[in-house]
Amino acid sequence: MRAIDLSNVTWRKSSYSNTDGGQCVEFAPNLLPLVPVRDSKNPTHGTLLFGADAWAEFVGSVKGQAQ
């Protein structure tokens, strides 16, 4: 497996993350076809990589449950 360079990606905090330090999820939408996801409170503790289609399905599911 090759390493993926994440040093130049632009991270965005999820709009579902709150501002008091809890549940902070960041993702980088500019590395297609992958979407890196990390905990913004611990950004050096690892990153999960999702396929763009899987990420879109996950986000759609979360939005559907939040209503």
C-alpha cells in the first residue's frame, strides 16, 4: 500500500461538529476520489480514508437522520 500525502489538503470542519470541543470531525473534499476524515481535536492521531461515493452515502444518511 502506498502512502498518501495529506500535507497539502484543505480540511473543513463538519457543520455537525459543535463549538465547545466535542464531536469535531474534519474532512478534506479536495483529494478525490478519496475523502480523508480525522478528529480535529487530535489531528495527528490518524486519518480514515473513504471512497467519495461511500462518503457521500454516509453524509446523506447522517443528514436524513438529523431531520
